[in-house]
Amino acid sequence: MKHPYVLVGALLLSLGAAWWAAGLDDGDEQAPRRVARKTIRRDAPVRLDVAGLTRVVRAPPDPREDAPDLFPMRSFLPPPAPPAAALAPVTPPLPFRYSGMLDDGGAPAALLASGEQLRAVRAGDVLDGRYRVTALSRSRIDFLYLPLNESQSLMTGATP
């Protein structure tokens, strides 16, 4: 039972030593200096530092903008092929089939089938707003595809 008294005595002794050491004055410290304050006259106009205000209004810079990427993505695949250049538009195939020639004493006319419709066309006619008949002969019919301004020919199968 002697141990609890020894522990309590050691505790009291250490608390007393700490209290005594806190009360000592080092003597190195200087007394705090008095700071002179500016006095503002109440009738003096107040000047604002506008440049200082604009700095306060601005948002702080984002640190992620200038930070380097510590873990950049890397791919071991070969780079993708560059995209193919846009191909020029191509003239579509003629939607007409040759059905025969019509000779009624005037300018010759060709009979063309388009779907279930049969048309008699002469040189200079415009078909469907896209094709113009430029030349008409026994062996072929020449067309001009108007959107691309390209010529096409339809062979009639007859010998000249």
C-alpha cells in the first residue's frame, strides 16, 4: 500500500515544479513597443485604392490549369489513320432505258422508259429537272446531268 502514496507524492512534486517554473521571468524579453497609430481627420476626404479593389474582385487562378499531368494517358496502339478526304460527288447512273426511236418527219425523238413511264424526248428537253438531252443519234443519246454539269451517254444498240 506504499506505492499509491509514492505515486501521489511524485505527482504533487512535479505539479509544484511546473508551477514554480512558469512563474520565473526569463529577463530576455523586452516590453512590447507601442505602435504609433495614424489619426484620421474626420473632415478629410476618404481616398479609395481602386487598383487594390479590382485585385480583390478577381477570382484566384485555377491551380489545375498550370499543373502538369502526372499520369498522362498512353496508348500502345498505332495512331489512327487520318480521315479520308471527302470524295467528289459522283454522277448517278442514268435512270432511263432506251425503248426505241420515233421519226415523224420532224426532229427525231427517242422513246425512254423511266420506271413504268414512257417518254418521247428530243434534243434540248429537260427530264425531271436533272437531265438535259444534249444530242440524239441512232447509236446513242447524250445527256447533261445538271447538278454537277457532267455529260453521260446512253447507248441505243443500233449501228450508225
